[in-house]
Amino acid sequence: MTFDEVRAFAFGLPGVTDGTAYGHPCLKAHGKFLTRVWEDGDTLVCPGVTFDEREMLIEAEPETFFVTDHYRNYPYVLIRLSRADAGTVTGFLERRWRAIAPKTLLKRYDAEKA
């Protein structure tokens, strides 16, 4: 998967826009951080992943999922897009989007998808 594919998926979700976070380009949803890619173009920063889930992901697929000291104390996991399954990445993105989307928007979005 590439970051262009990540962006294409994310822009299909209501309220997603380009933004910046700590001086880096990122994607935001409803004004809140959704994700960003590192300068290497391959590492996706994925918030909203519990510590237990992150540990399990890293143990199961260490070539795909990892964490650096910078993110160790935060509920984030880093994903190597070139190694990741597209469905896994889009699942994490939609889960994060749902966590920060207004409830009325979620109801409308789910009703339209049904």
C-alpha cells in the first residue's frame, strides 16, 4: 500500500482534510489528527491503538508493525505501508475516524452505507 492509496481511502470518509501536525503534513478528520506518513514515504503513524494491541501486532508481524521510543508511551503504532495489508490499514484508519467523528455524522454515514 502507498500513502496515495491511504489518502484516497481517507478522503472517502466525511470530514477528512489535509493538515499539519507539529510541522508535518498529515490528514485530519473534523480538525483532529487522523494519520501522517514519515518523510520516508513508507511509515504511517497510526493513533488509537492500545498498548496491548500494539504489543500483539508487533509480536505477530514485526516487519510490518513497530514503535520507536518517541511513541512508546502513547497509544500509537507505526506501520510499514510497503509490508501492510491494505484492509488492515484502512481498518485502522476507519476505526480512528469513527473515534473522532461526531455521533450525528456516524449515524448518517452508517445509514447511507446500509
